[in-house]
Amino acid sequence: STPVTYTVTATDNVGVVERGLRINGEEVAVDQETGKATYTYKTTGTYTITAWAKDAFGNEGVRTVTLTVAYKDDVAPTVELTRDGGEVIQVGDSIELTVKASDNIGIRSVTLRVNSGAYVALVDGKGSYKFTKPGTYEFVATVTDTSNNMSTASLTVVVPDEEDPVVTLTGYPSATSVLEGTSVQYTATFRDNVGVVKKGITVNGVEQAM
């Protein structure tokens, strides 16, 4: 705990001869020259702080305030993210994800997102997700405690793409045989369930400009 320094100041028509400080009834030593006193709060809770001063005739002035000392929490929560299901996940499969979290003080929120986008609904730390297309899916669980300390855990699921691209090829003229020296214009279309990354046309193994 960090010590707190208080300064007791007082004025009087004939002069202050003594000043002091009480915290929860406990007298705290005050330097009579500077009015400063140091106190270390060792536990959390509400404290009554009373500053007092006396003059030469025994008259006493008192000022009282209250202070709440809270725990300084700089400990991040712990979080674990797991899933069920086998090693291989196919399109159309669903998995159940489980987020386990704990903290030394208390948990404020628990969230689960996929690919930094949609949130997966959680009930008692459990949620399900269905894979509608191939790809790489990163799930990230984020836990925040009541002091805004944060921790994350992640896991990755790869859904393989087992569907070949679809290619169509048409030529103009459309005849199956032409005379030597005849130019033929070919048109190709390409489509795929996750996207085409490379395409081309070859004639007798020779790549043609597109």
C-alpha cells in the first residue's frame, strides 16, 4: 500500500497551540511545525478522518470527512477456450465452444467472436457455431473483469474446400475443325464456392494470353 500524506491547517484568533489527526479513532502523529501526517491504509473499507486543533484556552476546532478505500486490482482474469468435435470439420458441421473464465475479484463480461466479426451467443459460457462454407475461422474469447483488466484466448478451425471450380469454354467460330491460319476467339468463365485465385487457357500445353 502507498502511504498517504495529510496536511492539517488551522487558524485561530489568539493562536493554535496543537493540531492532530484521527483516522477511525486512531491518533496519527502530526508534525506540529508543518502540520503533515502520513498514514498507510492496509485494508479496504470506509474510514472516518478527523482533523482537530486547539488554542491556548483549550478551545477545539474539528473537521471530519469520510474516505472509501477500494482494492487496486491489476490482476488480469484467466480465460480458456475449447471446442468439441473431431479434428476434421466439414461444411455443414456445427461445433460447441466453451469459455471458462475466472478472476480474483469478479467478471464483468465474456464475449466470443469469429474472424473479428460476428459474436457467438453464449449461455453459461457455451455457444455453438455452424460452418456454411470452407475457410479458416478464428474464434477469440475476451474476458473483462470489474476493474477493466482484460484477457483473451483463441482457437482456429480450418474447414477444407473439397469442391472443384467450374469452368466453361466456348470458341468462335464454334466449329471443331478450322483451316490453318484461322483465328479462333475463346471465352472462358470460372466460378468457385470460395473464389478463384488463378485462371488461364492453354493450347497443347502452351499458356495463352488472356
